Amino acid sequence: MDNTIITFEDFSKVDIRVGTIIEVNDFPNAHRPAYQLTIDFGDLGIKKSSAQITTLYTKPELLNRQILAVVNFPKKQIANFMSECLLLGAVNGKDVILLNPEQKVKNGETVA
């Protein structure tokens, strides 16, 4: 991975928000095992995302879980699904461990 130095201005362009997963579905058309997630970002609205997190998380574990996501990337088509945000997680080998606030916060809150 490239360790390019960025400025605070560069970082401030990344819009990271807190959201709550309100729906989880299997994604059989994905190339690698994944879920289709529907996430409530409060005043920002509802966004969808695809996430390859099936090895560590079950659908019931994800439902109503708060997560962090980048919400200002362009939409990306993944198979027959349009992903509108990118969940943030720590990569541990092939697994992704989701990042989340330590305490419950209002959906849509910004991360700084």
C-alpha cells in the first residue's frame, strides 16, 4: 500500500458518517460472498452497500448495528446492485472487521 502523505484539506473531502444497518440480504450474484445492506444515515437518508463480510458476521448480528461509512464516493455497480457508500473496516487477512462508534450516536453524525 502507498503511504502517500495527504493534507488535512485532502482528508476533509472524505465524508465519513455513522449509520445503522436496517436491512441485510444475501447477495448471490456477487463474485465473492457478500451481503446487500440498507443503511440509515439519518438526515442524509437511506443508502445501500455491498460488503464482503460474510465470514465474520451473520445477518442477525448486522441488523441494527451502527457502522462507519464513506458516503461521498460515486455510486458503483456491483453485479446487479448499485452500491452507494463504502463501509469502513480493519482488514485482517481476508476478513474485514467493521469499525463502529464505541457508544450509540445519532445516525448521520460525522466522523472527524
